Amino acid sequence: MNEEMFYKRQINLKEVGQIGQQKLKNSRVLIIGAGGLGHPSAIYLAAAGIGTLGILDFDVVEVSNLNRQIAFEEKDLGLKKALVLSERIEKQNPFIKIHPLCERIDSQNIESILKEYDIVLDCTDNLKTKFLIHDFCWHLEKDLIQASIYQYEGQIQSFYYSKNKSNGCLRCLWPEVPPNNVVKNCKEAGLIGSIAGILGTIQASETTKMILGLGEKLENRTKIINLLDLE
């Protein structure tokens, strides 16, 4: 399989070309969470040609994951999510490097993990972890794209911390981490699988824009999308 032909449709875009494709190849992106958001993010970024892609998740595949975590099959039940998703992506694109990380991220290991990457995608589903990721991306000046989903809606923000740390962060709005029970998680509240797919795909798109310098930045604002009325 020819690498240039693999990316040809993308290279044909005048805003991308060979130079843009090389920028993607030189990029190192970490996806934290191999769930409903992490799947479309990982699959589309791998297809785009991100040169080094890390996938971090400590969890294993369960039956309830299969309706929205689209790379998993019944035969994967009980296996580590990061490993299964990485293997799926390696079959999709042999021209990139995939690093599965089967561990729970915490204050002890997050700095050493984040230092290896340029851009971080927060695809997690709990506030404590989101604040931890956000705090360390700010501290280490790592670009961050965060997304969250709740039933029929989702929200997304981008933070260009490698270029400017003074444009605000989560703690500018919420100095203290909200308690875990302030909002229900997907397990408790329910979710349509395609909602996660749409938000995860937007995360992949914003990552590509961030690397290539395309379009309008989703910065200093939160994009909230309600999929019931498309507002």
C-alpha cells in the first residue's frame, strides 16, 4: 500500500498539501479515554495521518460499550480497551505509530505521560479526571481539546496552551473541582451512541485544524450542541 495514495484526498486540499500532511505526520497526539468519544477521535486522527497516537485507558470492554464504542466486538469482551482500539487502528493505517497505555491516569503519572505529546484530547467522563488533565495541560503548556456528552447534547472547548496560557482555563470558572454527583455520568443518565460519535468526530476535526492552522479557532468559548433540535 502506497502512503501518498493513502492520504491523496487530503493532500489534494490546497490548505493541506504535502507540507500539511508532513505536519500531521510530525504531530504527537494523546487520547485519554477509549470510550464513546475516544473511538471516533482515534479512528479519524489515525486516518488523517497523525504520526504518533497515544491511547490511554485502564478499563476493559463490557457489553454495554458495544452500542457506541464502534471498534469493539463481542469477542473483545474483557480485553483492555486501549489495546483493542490500538490494534484496530493499526489495521486501518500502517504508516503511523500507536502507543496503547493501559493505566489509570492520576497525579503521580500524568506529567510523565503528557510530556511525550503535543496535543491532548480529553475523552473522559468524570469531572475529577477532566480537571486533572486540564490543570497539567495548562502547567506543561500542552494544547488541549476537551469534550463532554450528556444524553442528547455535548460540549467542546479548545485550549491553545502551547501559544498562550493567559486566555483562561476551567478553574477561571470553577476554582474548585465540582463534586462527582453534580451531574450524572453516561451510565446513570443514558446516552444515544451517535451523540458520542458526533462530538468525538468534532474533537478529531478540531485537532486537525489546530495542527494545520485551519479555520476559526474554538478558543475562549464553549460550543454546546443539542442534537434533538440541532441548535
